[in-house]
Amino acid sequence: MQNIKPVTEVIKCKAAVAWEAGKPLSIEEVEVAPPKAHEVRIKIVATAVCHTDAYTLSGADPEGCFPVILGHEGAGVVESVGEGVTKLKPGDTVIPLYVPQCGECKFCLNPKTNLCQKIRVTQGKGLMPDGTSRFTCKGKPVYHFMGTSTFSQYTVVADISVTKVDAAAPLDKICLLGCGISTGYGAAINTAKVEPGSTCAVFGLGGVGLAVIMGCKVAGASRIIGVDLNKDKFAKAKEFGATECINPKDFSKPIQEVLVEMTDGGVDYSFECIGNVGVMRAALEACHKGWGVSVIVGVAAAGQEISTRPFQLVTGRTWKGTAFGGWKSVESVPNLVAEYMAKKIKVNEFITHNLPFDKINEAFELMHTGKSIRTVLKF
């Protein structure tokens, strides 16, 4: 708690700046302005690399703006708070949240959704709620990303975009609860509401897919089929609870037909964790007539559309989507941390690599080549 700097001070620190789309990140010294009213400045201790960061960096994201500090899976400690912040204080252990929870908008007040809209417009433009940035580098303003920007040693977030968690939890592990694990786990528990004894299929066995498998297992599914083109992922999927794994390349017919035959009419629940519209269709069509539910978890590229024959839905299948696993973020993430601390959910097992922050481009390379599930970077 000592050495708390006055809140008027600009902090100079290390950050990974994406100057333009399609180029590697550049480690730079940036200036981080103090938090304004209802903002919190956080010292990030650990952050992980997610496919969403790579998607924006690629230039395919319609909301992508440059230069920007990416990153949305992080954990750290509150350094200072702006005027009007009552729920957080310097020294608190926190996780920044790309889906905020203001508790006041009609979305927050509706139990059916977690998509708080309070700061959606400015967040989508890479700015703080007042329409400005807290980052500068080489004299130029730098955009925020997803309201979090965890690829910086210090970041500023809205006070509705951060939650206090157990101080005993290891930051280099719980940073993963900021996106991937929570998303996949919640897709099974909250969005699909998987029931005991059910049959599930999970398309895409990366970090999110493994978290879906974990959720299906926790919910009591009796059969969980992993689907991926990379058979090297099968052993890990089985560790997380997959009962069997199949590779679409091993069959001459469409994978949905294979699954319908394997499961006497189709699965009860399917999950698309890739962001491929063709796979989204296959996942729906692999569902059982009359009651099958398919959840889209993966984010497709801008402008892409899904298609199927209406008869698939007329005959009782349901198509759903999920964001951040349906968790109302501020209230739910501390509970997920508690579940991890009580060993009810896996987190450590998702981490395949640990690297110093300066090697962030190596972390992206490990992800693109399929060698990592999650790489955690430490400052």
C-alpha cells in the first residue's frame, strides 16, 4: 500500500503497441495518464494472448483502429482511482473486463443477457467513456482496446470494466478468466444449459473449446465428442473431459452426417469454437431433431453470414450465440476465481507457455502455429 503515487501523475511504462495492421507489435515506452472520474488505473502483472487480439491485429476487425494497445486477458493491482470510484481502492487485486457491468442499463437489469451497453459506443471506437485516450507514445495518442488494453504495464479502465477478486489468487493464472476460459465454460453452463446425461459435440479444441468441454463435464454430460482437424489436440481434450475425438479429414462424408450416425440422430448440444461459418452450419446440423441446441462461440470475420435450410430449425433445433459465456461480469468473475481456488474448475492446465512480456510476438507465433493453448506473459 505504500508508495502510492498521487493521482495527478503520468506514469511512463512498457507496452506493446500495434502501430498498424498486419505488423508485429512493438515494445515501446508509453505515457499512461491518471484516471479521470469513474476510472481506475491498474498495474498489470500478467496477461495472455487470445485469438481476438490476433483478429484485430490482422486488420479484419471492422472496429480495429491503430495505433492501439491490444490485450484483454489480464490481471493486476489497482494503482490509483479517479473521482467517484467507491468499490475499488489502491492495492486491490483485479481483473479488467471487456464486457462491463454498470448495473443500471436495461441490459444489466435484464437477467437474460450480460451485454451491458453503457460504454459500448466509445469502447468500440478505442476510447474511454469521455471520448479520449489515456495512452500516448512518441507524442501521439494511442487507442484503447476492448476497454482493457492489458498489453501495457499500466492501463486505465472504466470502473464498470473491472472487478475485485481474491488477493490470494495467482495473477499469472487468473488472468485467463478475463476471456477464454470464462467464455467457453459459460457457453456450456449458462447459454446451452447442458443437462446431466446429455451428448455434446465441441468443434475446435483450442482454449475456448477445452473450456466448453470442461463446462459440459461439470454439467454432467455423459458423452462429449471433440472435433478438430489437428489430431495433436485430442489428448489434451480428453484430459479436460472429452470422451472421444474425431477428425473431419478422416471421413468422406460431411462431419454432421458422421455425428448424426454416431449419436443415433444427433447430439443434444453442439458448440462452434472456431469462427468458421461453414463449421457453424455443420454444428447446427449435427444436433438432434426436436431438441438439439447449437451455440456459436467463435467470432467470424466481418461481413460473413451463416446459412442453413430453414427446415433444420422448423424441425426443432435451436441456434444460439454467446458472448463472454453469458456471465454478468463484475459479479460473476470473482465467483469463477473462487471456483478455481476451490479446484472446481481448471485454469493452470490451459497454460502451455510462460514468457517475459518482451517476447509477446513469440506468443502470437505459438498461437498461430497451434503450438500453444495459452501463453502467459509476465511484466
